[in-house]
Amino acid sequence: MFDVRPTRPRVWIVDDSPLDAQRAERALSSRYEVRVFEDGGSVLEALANGEQDELPRVLVLDWLMPGVSGIDVCQYLRNLPDEHMASIAVLLLTVHQRSGQVAEGLAAGADDFLSKPYAQEELLARVGALVRGRELIERAERAEATLLHLLASSPDALVGVDAEGRIVYVNPEAERVLGRSSRRLEGARLPELLPELAWDWSRAKSGLPRRQGDIEIGGRTYSPLIRGTKPDGRGAYVVTLRDVTL
């Protein structure tokens, strides 16, 4: 079976004015899969009942609506623990242009504003920017998840350390080697755990890896390698402990 679901990003329009809703739909339907809602209550119901792959990338939301307002919908979205709901971008359509009202909308969780009346080209540009922003965030999150998976599956113990020598990350092998859980290790100072590891964490170093003399941990021999993770080597390091006992 082939996946026949649409590949275009989803955009939902919520506006109690049929004329304004149709105008926005005409502007966006050439690039996006558009769905229109006539009030805030109906979109809240759709959000509550929708599956993850049915949720929109962007919600084009009228501020002033009877009953459930655009601000109410924003606050509902941003107060949910569901990360997929939280990732929906919100573009508020409003006739309000005073800075205090704009601040109120941003505080409620809106990502951008567009004042009515607006040009269709501006609506397309604002929605396009929000879609691209969400795609970049998702790409970065996937890359981070891949990196964390690679670090977690490394056969070597890996310890992330800041400029003060405090541990900010350990992989499972480092937990085993150091004999503590990540919760107990994070925030601890590595020089106190491994005093044999001679390194001035506060001094600027080259980003090139620097191998240290072998050290003993739990009756086994490890070869430490310290690498700066920033181009200038300042402030962030990864310590690799490779078991060389054999």
C-alpha cells in the first residue's frame, strides 16, 4: 500500500468572518493543505480529537471571536504538555496595533502577528516563515536525537564538562565506569572525581584533542582524551575514557 496522505504542510484558519476566512483560504490553498474553522470552540475540539499526523503546522487565528477568542486558543495550546501541540505555530490576525495588545498576544503564545486588512502576499510570507521555522526546529531535534543515540551507544565512556570542570553530560558507559547515575554525576566536578586527570578547565585550550596519561578507575586502566567542542576550545569539553586494560 502506498502512503496517499498529502505531503503539503497543513494550515488551519480560524475566523468567524466567512469573507475573511475565504480570502485567507484562497491565498494559502495553492501551497498548503488548508482547513477552515468558524470559531475557537470548533478548532479546540479538532485539536483535542486529532491524531498527531493530522495536526497543522500553522494556525492562522483571528483574535476577536465570540465565545472562545484567539487568545483563549493560544493559551490552551501553550498550556498543554503535549509537545506536538506545543510545536504548532500561531499567527494571530488582529485589528489591534497598540504595543500593549501585541504584547498580550505574544504572552499568550502567539508566534507572529498580522494586522487586518492585509495583503495576500504578506499572509503567504508570514505563514511560509513560520512553516520554515518549524521545519528547521524539527530538523535540529532529529539531528540532536541522532547524536544522543550515537553518544549513548559508544563503547567508550564519554563525559561532557564545562569550563569549571563540572559535568554536564555522561553516557551510559560513563555511568558504569564512574559508578554513579547521571543524576548524581551531572553538576559534580570531574577533577574531584578523577584527581589523576590533570587539566586546567578554566584556561583557554586548543580545540585539538589532547591525550592525557593513563589513569586507574576501579582497578582498570583508561586512556583519557580531552577535546574542546568549540572552535576556540573555550568553555566546553568532551572527555573520552577508553579502557586499555588489556
